Amino acid sequence: MIMTGLRNKGDSSVTGALQEEILTRTKLHTEMVRRLVNDPTVQPIELAGFLEDVANAYLSISEELSQIVKAAEGR
């Protein structure tokens, strides 16, 4: 995983916080998907909206990681 290598290059507290955030979000999203898929009253559009929100959350984290890498490389 890229973030492990960043500990030597960047601020370890920032990368550690992002790692923790990813783990927390993954657990939360997994549980939410399980509930949505198993709920017969959930409409496909609701699931689609949730998945879009999840994707946006991970894109945001990805952008933060990219900024950390660029800063660590002195760009």
C-alpha cells in the first residue's frame, strides 16, 4: 500500500490519520451496503446515490494522498 511508504517521506500523523479514516469508512460502507442490499424496500436509485457518495469520499482521500506525495517529493 502506498501510504506505508509515505510514512518515511511525509507527515506520519497525516498519513496515519488517512489510513485510519480509510479503515473506518470501509467498515462503515460495508455495513451500509449489506443493509441496503438486504432491505427489500430500498430502491435502486437510493443504492446508486449511496454508491456515488462512497466513490466521492474515496476520491477525496485519493486527492489528499496525492497532495502528500507531491509535497514529500518537493513538487
